[in-house]
Amino acid sequence: MHSLGVPANIPIWFFVGVLLTIYGALIGGHGVYAWVTHERSMVVLANLHAAVWWGGMILILGLVYCVKFFPRQQR
């Protein structure tokens, strides 16, 4: 551990989880906004609100990665 209290080795998967969480929140947020405001779309299956579902799944996957690979101090 470094003198600043940060673990010396932070897994790359933690950063992958952070990015997935951010992307999931952005995609899901836009999907919810489009659903609430009844944004018109030229997509055939727009009534399924794929952005909400994909955003939610990516968000959950990102949170799982963040929790599982969170850098912990070695004892």
C-alpha cells in the first residue's frame, strides 16, 4: 500500500465496472427520458423501449463488477 492509503494494485476490472455503470446510467437515463416524453422514433420496435432494458442490464453488470473487484486493503 502506498503512503496515501491507496492500494498498490487496482484491478482493471474495477475500472471496467465503473465505465459500464456510467454507460448504463446514461443509456438507461435517455431511455427513460424518451419513454416519459413520448419521443418519436423511426425504429420499428420502439414500443419495447430497448434503451431502458439495455441501460438497466449494463448498469447492474457494472455495479456487480464494481462490488466484486473493489480494491481492498491487504492485511
